[in-house]
Amino acid sequence: MMFRLNKKLLISISAAAALSLGLSACMENASPVGSNAPTKASIDGGVNYPVVNDKTGPYYINTNAHNADVKYGRTPTQAEYEEWNSDVMADGTGLPEGQGTAEEGEEVYEAKCVMCHGDFGSGGGGYPALSKGNAYDLHKTLTNQRIKPDTDGPVRVFGTYWPQASTLWWYIKDAMPHPLTDSLSDDEVYALVAYILNANEMEIDGVEVDDEYVLNREKFLKIKMPNRDGFEPNVAGPQGPENVRKFYANAKNFGGQTYDVKNPASRCMKDCQEPTAKVVYIQGAGISDFHPPLSTVRDLPKEKENTNFDAKKAYADNCAMCHDTGAAPAPGDKSGWAALTAKGMDKVYENGLKGTDTGMPAKGGSSLSDSQFKSVVDYILNQSK
Ligand code: HEC
Ligand code: HEC
């Protein structure tokens, strides 16, 4: 510890020395002679130089400064370089032995992190949150789309979003606490990681990381982040670079627009727009017309349908209270349904989805998706043929 403090002190002293050296070096450079001598001072305090070889004054002076053999700073020693050039990989490379509990982590956290990252990592003050609650539950929010302004977007914090816990270990060790990087012991980092896992309500190998859970290297390597398979392309392993190349070869994978009609999948770098393209014009209050038109269709991922959807059960849960009690035609009531379907199936679905003023609530008052609702209707009608 002492050694490290001393080293830091030395570095900051040499930084101050560098600054003053650098300043005096600049001042020496600020008055070049010959044909490039300044003509007059400009109102902002700069100096106007004549244009020589297509170079204007300010750039000329900068070039000079960069080329000058200014003697400030020094090359880091091999030992310094190695101290800072640390990395912790998902496979455990670079991860030292050590251990700590969430309880110990809380103590360090309260002393060194809470002022920026908030209670239990809840964030605040413009600094990132480290937890928003149960990581496994909140992981599901990653597919949330902000379709309307008031819909909840994805929660992206360590627990829900990061694919590998090794990044957390490394990041804390190397970058935190913010003004005093690389100052925590390995045990303190293990304890902080345990604390953050605890705040994210995570478990390791089926065991909840509670206050007393002793996190060590071996257990750390068993952490499975909820979002470990959530990134595309998969950059891990020897196939990684090839996956990346393939992914980016197709512009559609990253929302790229292309007007290369012959090769719609390629990225268009040159002469891409259709020759008929006209300039955007603005009408009334807003930009309303583009040519070629801006796409208004967004390729949002389709809501995943549960393929195991059980129409019979959905009927029992959502429809039977009316349709099996005589309040509405029951499955199997051939004439009752024939009377309703006579107007055509489109209308039947529509009435069911939107509700009627003769007693059928919209979707029967259920929270089924449109297509789930329709499949319950199909189920009813299949019984009624
Ligand atoms: C002075 C404020 C400050 C303190 C103290 C601080 N941090 Fe940070 N922390 C930040 C800032 C700012 C960032 C974002 C940096 C960035 O994104 O470039 C950050 C980012 C992080 C992240 C990454 C979060 C993410 O999702 O991107 C982690 C993890 C973290 N800090 C942990 C800690 C821990 C553990 C401590 C205590 C040992 C700590 N921090 C102390 C300011 C602070
Ligand atoms: C609160 C009672 C109630 C519930 C719950 C209910 N229905 Fe109905 N439903 C009715 C009544 C009454 C009718 C007949 C009158 C009408 O069509 O407006 C009806 C008619 C319908 C029709 C025919 C619509 C038309 O007019 O073409 C469909 C289809 C239908 N229900 C499907 C369902 C399905 C599927 C569910 C469950 C997801 C369900 N209903 C739940 C009361 C209900």
C-alpha cells in the first residue's frame, strides 16, 4: 500500500513538472521567425500568420508544437506498464485468487461508492445504477420496445445486461472508485462484486448470494449472467471475428439503409440513392414529405407467440364464465354460433376483439393477444360445427 501511494505521488509530481515544462516549451515555440512571423494579433488573442504552403497560422503553430522535441513526461517503466495493463477475461485469465462477502462489500461500498452509485447501487446523480432489482426478472425487460412514450424501456444495468461477470471484476479493479482507480485490494473487489450480485438478487450455481456468501475465484467463475447469450453476433471464442464479419456484412442487421437495388443486403457506400431522389421539403409545421420516402415501418421484433398456447385452458379461464353459463352461446351450440357466424368470420373476430354492445366485452375482458384471442374463437367454433 505504502509503495503504491508513493508511486502515485511521484507520478503526480512528475505530471506537475511536465505541465510547467510543457508550458515553457510552448512559449518558446510561440514566436517563430522568418517569413512566417505573425502580422498582427487578432481580437481573440490569437496571432494571425500569413498563409504559406496552404497552411494558415494557427495550424502552422500547432504543427510546430507537435513536431518540437518537447521533453516532458517519460516512458512508463515495464513494472508500471504491467501494473496498469491488467485484464480479466471470462475464462478466468487474469483473475487473481481472493475472497470477500457481500457484508464486507457493503462496508467498502458505503465508504467508497455510495456517494456516486446510490444506496444498493440504485444510481442517481447522473452516475450509472449498478442494480435495479432482481436481475432475472428485469432481464426480460431487454426486449421491451418503446412503442409509446409511456411504455417502459429496457433496464440495462450490470445484472440484467452484461454478458460476463468478469467485466465487473475488472472494471471495479481498474476503474473504480472513480478518482482513485486501481486502489482496491483483490479481496475488496471480490467483496464488492458479492455485494453487487446481492443487490441484483443473483445466485451462483443455484445458491443465493446473501450477506454471508463467501465469494472466491472458484465460485466467481461459475456466475452465469442472465444475458450471457443476449448479444449478437457472438464475439467469444475462435469463431468470434468471423461471426462479426458475417453480421456486419448484412446491412439489415444493424438497421442500415441501402438503395443498392441489385444487392439489397450490402452496405451502400457510394452513389447509393436512387437517381430520382429529390430534396426533402418542409411543409407546414413539420417535415412531412421525403423522396424517397422515409420508412415509417420499423422492423421491431415480432412479439413472441407462445407456441404452447392452450386455447382450451384460455377458454376456461377467460370465456367460460359467460359462454358456459347461458349468458352467451356455448361451444357446441351449433345454431347459436351459426347465427353469429352468418355475417362472416372477419366480422365475428372483429366483434370479439372490439366487443359488442350486446354483451360481449372486448376480448372477453381478457389480456390475451389478438392472435391468441382468435385461436380461442377458433377453438369454440371447432366444437360448434
Ligand atoms: C466519484 C464518483 C464515483 C465513485 C466514488 C465510484 N464510481 Fe463507479 N462509476 C462512476 C462513473 C462516472 C461511471 C461511468 C463511467 C463510464 O461510463 O465511463 C461509473 C461506472 C461504474 C461501473 C460500471 C457501470 C455500468 O453499468 O456501466 C461500475 C460497476 C462501478 N462504477 C462500480 C463502482 C464501485 C464498486 C465503486 C466503489 C469502489 C465506484 N464505482 C465508485 C463514478 C463513480
Ligand atoms: C362477460 C361475458 C362474456 C365473456 C367473459 C366472454 N364473452 Fe364472448 N360473448 C358474450 C355475449 C353475451 C355474446 C353474444 C352477444 C354478442 O355477440 O355481442 C358473446 C359473443 C361472442 C362472440 C361472437 C361475436 C359476434 O357478435 O360476432 C365471440 C367470437 C366471442 N363471444 C368470443 C369470446 C371469447 C373467445 C371469450 C374469451 C376470451 C369470450 N367471448 C368471453 C359474452 C362474453
